[in-house]
Amino acid sequence: MPGRPNNCKGKTGQDLIVKIPLGTLVKDLKTKEILLDFTQDGQEWKICSGGIGGKGNSRFKTSTHQAPFVCTDGTLGQEIEIELELKLIADVGFVGMPNAGKSTLISKLAHIEVKIAPYPFTTLRPNLGIIEFDDFSRILIADIPGIIQDAHEDRGLGFAFLRHIERTSALVFLIELAPYQERDPFEEFLMLRKELKAYNPEMLEKPFLTVLNKIDQEGSSEIAAEFISKYPYDPSTLHTISALKSINTAPLKEAIREMAQREHIHF
């Protein structure tokens, strides 16, 4: 705003402060360059600065020249177009096909209410839960919507949610034992790992557990045995459970605790 006569100056601008959650990426809208990654509480960053006002003729008057015809222009403020992208910060991310039982499991482990229904894509947004232990330590777990084949190409809910498990320190692959469906749980497990690798190969470097869910269903024991015979990783990383009936969820909870607290313990 320009100044006016009688030494009136333009109105001083106010700082615009935007509060954002931890885990937010600031990107240049045009180049997609990551300008800053907000990962620390209280972190601040100045995106751009406003202009500096010019000087009116009263700033140049002297004892011998009281009305000079001299002034300077102000400078324009900086402009930038940005986009904000939120990536959740959690200790453990749950990965699985639609309707694998991820929401049921997180509700049992973290004692939170989530939408659960017997059809795929019940979860349309990430669920966060906190597992608390006897020593008052805590683990933050994230359940994202089900991953389907070619999710890395943005099929299904694709990129919209794969990014939310990039920051997790560990993963839990939840595999549904489906005796009454023409599906191969082991092939689904390989597909999930393939999708994560195609999206970001570093995600497969994280420690992980593999959980075979719905062991309570008739015929699931045989399918689980076949899966176990093909499983190429450390057998200690493999668990069979029923999230619905809380079968073997206590040992799984301890295994998640050991995996997630390997380097840091949160209270």
C-alpha cells in the first residue's frame, strides 16, 4: 500500500504463518523439487519474504532543502507456488491386500475404533494407532488402504497412500488366508513386496514381519502350512494369527515391539 501526504506511510504487512503437521513435505509446484521436509516439532522455515517499502521525499529533506522532489521505489515481494504433501510419521506400517484384516488388527492392538466391514477397500484413509506397553513405552502404527497389483502405477489408491509408509522404520505384511477363494497367499505376499520395490526399493530394506491372518477359518491351516514351506525369510519373522478372535496376537504384539524399538524407544 503506498504512502500518503503529511508523512503518512503505507500499512505494514503482517507475517503469514501456516501451521502444518509433522511429516509435511514442501514442494515447488512447478518443478516438484522438495524444498523442505518438516520432521521436527517446532521447525520453522521462511518460504519467501515480502517487499521493502520505498522512501518518500521527507527522508531526503535537509535544513536547506525542505521539499525535495526525490523518492525511491520499494522492492517487490518474492513469489513462489508450492504444494504441501503429508507423509505420516509412524514406527510401523501395515501393508496388505484389500480386506486382509489390517483394520481389525490395528483395532485389537491399539484399542481404537476403525471402520471394519466384510468387503474390500473399507479403509479409504490411513488409520493411526498407538500401542502402549507396561513400561509406558509406545509405538505408533499406521494402517493404509489395501494395495493391489500395479499400485506403484497409481492403480487403486496407489501413490495416495504408499507414501505414508515410506517413513516407517518397520513393516508388517498382513496376508489373508482365504480357503474359500481362488487366491494364493504366497503369490500375494510376493506381489506386495514387488509393488513396494517398484515404488521405492529402499522400503524393502526395512525390518519386517509377515502375518498370516484368519487362521481360525476352516481349511486355513493347510494353506498356512503351504505358505510356511515356501517362505524364504527368517522363520522368526512369520506369525499366524486371527485378528478377529485375538488368536496369537499377544506374541505378535511383542514381536512388533522388539522390531520397532530396536534403535529407539518412545515414551
